[in-house]
Amino acid sequence: MNDHDYLHHLPTLVTACGLILLVTIESWLPAAGNRPRRLRHAARNLTLGLLNALAVALLAAPLIANVAGWTEGSRFGLLNLLSLPPAMATVTAILLFDGWLYLLHRANHKFGFLWRFHRVHHSDPEMDATTALRFHTGEVLISSALRLAMVPLLGIALWQLLIYESLMLPVIMFHHSNVKFPEKADRWLRALIASPAIHRVHHSRVRFETDSNYSIIFSFWDRIGGTFQLRKDGRPVDFGLAQYDSEKWQRVRGLLTTPFQIANS
Ligand SMILES: [Zn+2]
Ligand SMILES: [Zn+2]
């Protein structure tokens, strides 16, 4: 375990570097321009991101580290049963965990109780890299609690989980970003990875489009699950949720109370 101590800081480091890089590129090459309230928007999303980081550090991370340490020590779970060579075991761990998060994301849209929390992520009318951190703390804690069961079931070691997060965070910041990314490059990328063109459809106001493209890192989960969808005409996507557009819901207080109230304006 001590060999992998540096990995504990890797997800935070890649998040900070990725965010600075993407926010800079969004200023140069924005997909959608004319955003006079960009700073206020970023401050609100980052406040949620910081609250979540704090909640995870205090409540979830120590428990997950314990469970993952026990899983590795007792050689429990699917990956340990398979006894693969180390490199292949890590690739399999990344694939399995990404598949699990695809299913959890589908559940977040399907079940009303989970959607109450997840709609905070979808109510963002101006999607950019900071939207990747805009989740309700309730959703993050529910996901962390389920992780306590998934880590031993799949047999994932803590360092494999940290590698997964260090890959996932840059991918999700990139596919939320307001960067003008050429269609041709996106086509190449989305053959394997959930690209901006794919994830923008997921943030559409049209529910039929929102309920598609759940993939986190690898785009093939949506193809396998029959939930892959692209806009064939290439029209820009209108982001957000109609009932949650008003200032009341976009403030930090509104974002935090969104799961517990039904909006009528
Ligand atoms: Zn979603
Ligand atoms: Zn998203």
C-alpha cells in the first residue's frame, strides 16, 4: 500500500490542472460565447465541488480506504477470483468500475428519489468544465455508500480506484467543457470515449435526449445498453431543466434545496 501513497493526491492534482487548462481554453475557443455571468456560474459550481470534496474527505474516503484495504488483503471479490496478471487486472478493474458507474448513472435517471439529487447536475443552463463538479452532496454520498459494497464485490484495490478516478476526472471535465472541439476530432474520440458531442446531448432540455448517453469514460457502454444517441443535424444543444432556470434555483442555496422541493417556476 505504501508504494502507492503518491496516488492518493493524484485525483485532486489532475482535477486542479485539468480545470485550469480547460477554463483557459474555454476563454480562447468557446463553443458558446457571450457569457457575461461566467464567473458567478463557476463560483456556484465550484462551491458545490468543494462541499463535496469536504464531505467525501470527512465521511466517505476513510471508510472506502478501509474496505478497499481489506479487499486487497483478503483477496476478496471478482478480480481476485480471476487472478489476472497485474496490468490486465488493472485494465479490467477500470472497465468494471466504469461499467458500474454507467449503470448507476442510468439508475439516477430512472428512479425518482435518485433523480431528485441528480437533477442538480442537469439544471445547469450553461454547461462548462465546472459543471463536471456540480453534483448535490446527497448524490455524492449515495454513490460513495454504494461504492462501499461495489469495491469488495468487484475486488478492486484502493490504488486501482485512485487510477480510475485520475482517468475519469479529466474525461468528465473535458466532455462537459465549453470548448469548441472539431466534429472530426470528436468523431474519432467518441469511438472509444464519452466525447463532448455525446455528453452535450445528455444535458439537453428534451427528456428523450437527457435519458441517453450515460457513459462516464468509455462510450461503448451506451452502445451495448442501447442508450447511445447523437444529434444527426448537428444543432447546438439547449442545456438545462426548464423548471429550474430561475435565479432562485441557480443560487447555491437553491442548488442545495433542489432535491427536496418541486419547482413550479
Ligand atoms: Zn445524468
Ligand atoms: Zn454531465
